[in-house]
Amino acid sequence: MRVLIVGAGAIGGYFGARLMAAGRNVTFLVRPRRAEQLRRQGLVVMSPLGDLNLPTPPLVSAESLRDFYDLIILSSKSYDLEASIDDFAAAVGPDSAVLPLLNGLRHLDVLDARFGAQRVLGGLARISSTLDGDGRIRQLGTFNALAFGARASGAAIRIEDIAGLLQVSGFDAHLSAAILHEMWEKWVFIAAAAATTSLMRATVGDIVTAGALNIPLGLLEECGAIAAANGFAPREAALRAGVSVLTAPGSPFTASMLRDIEQGGRIEADHIVGDLLRRAPNTVPAPLLATAYAHLRAYEARARREATPAS
């Protein structure tokens, strides 16, 4: 099977590198700046589970994309979704499957409208990774897993073939019979984590030290209630895992959204927090989440203002 990885950043680059190292037929769709970086130094992964240095990863640009691919793995940021779709649309053929690894759920509606729901899998990545200043992928911690699955019975996707393709050394690949439920559970956690650490501008350990556990616990409760109102109540194991991460004394954990804020970068406020709020019925109050969303929108407003040249 031919695999197209859209982008070669912290997520797509990591999983794509592991697939390529295992001998899978992988091509990376990248833009000029990243292409030049990869041609100069190769695709480098630095990980506690073993480093990789792939000197000549196969690259393609949107302009030169001509062939159909069997599996297209999409891991762009939500604010780049529409542009990424335009970049890889030519690669989607009648038998192609699209596996998005974005957070939240709004991207499924966008992809379904463009390519048809029968081609779009549900999926999520569980990994903490980042690109350093030299374009190398650094894995933070040792957990790295990918879950995926068909969202409806009868979908015209070769799911078993895809499951076999993704079984490689370097990450766990889990074929899920309840992928939408898993996506909701991850959304609950990342929304609570992003809201907590961004609102407090602090690590989990510092929030615990400040005696402010009511904030992460309250946000987990609000996010879980919204998921439940949409028919996907987080299961006990997912809730326990979320509480454990967001209440650990001394933990250096922060959500990637806070790291983006600290670097003055763009953030996925609307896709992760705003869209969850929009799915809350009037009977499910979420005052903490609404406060966090207002904080994130204020950051975005200031960033836009500071980026606008004075007249």
C-alpha cells in the first residue's frame, strides 16, 4: 500500500518516519521550506525509544502530486485544515482512505463534505512531540500510540489491510471498534488540559502547589458533561487517566497549546475549546471552559493586533 503523509511535523513526521524505517512505502507531502530542511539534513527523530536519521525521505509537493495513494495520513493543525485538503486532494482516488489525526471532531465534517464519509476514518494520536529549532522531531516521554477505525459499518475502506500496514516497531497501532468514543474521550482530556494550563500559564505541578486543583477537576467535569450530552460519556478508565495527569504533584506537564502561546504562535483555540463549547446544550453549564475560551480568544486578538503593521 502506498502511504502519503501530509506534512512532516512533530506528529506526521514521527509516525511517517517509523513507517518508513519499517520498510513501508511512504511519501511526505511538504511545503518548500520544510522540503529544503529535509533535503539538507534528512528526517531526524530523537526519541527515548530509539533515534532515527532518514537521510533521503521521499518528498512530493502539492504542485507535483499526480498519483493516487491508498492511505493518506493527515496531521496538520486545525487552522491549516482547508489549505492541507487543497494540497492533498489530487492524491485521493476512488479507493483511497483518509486517516486524520487532528484533535476534536470538526475536521470530520469538513473532510466528509469534500471526500465523502465512506473514505474518512476516525483516528487519533497519543504522543507528545515537538519540532526543535533545527527541524528535528523530539519525542517528549515514551508513550506513542495511534488509534484508528471505521466510523460506520459498511464503509468502503480496507481496514484490515490498513491495520496490517500500521503494525510496525516504534509505536502501537490500535484498530478500534469504537473510534468515535475514543476521539471524544481524548477531546475531553485535551480540552481540559489546554484550558487548565493555558488559563493558569503554569505546569500541572505548579497548579497543584498553588492549591488550585478545583480548576483542572472542574474543567474535566464540564468537558465530560458535554461529551455525555452528545452521547459519548467518558468511560471510567479515561476519566481516571485524565485526573491522574492533571492532578500529579510536581508534574512538568503542560498542554501543547500553552507551549504555542509561550512561543507567540498560532493556537487551536476554536477547534479544541470553542467547538466543544458550541456542542454544549443549554442544560449543561460550562463556566470554566467559557472563561478559558475567552482567555484564548483574547490572546489571539492581541497576536493579530501586534502582527498588523501600524498605519
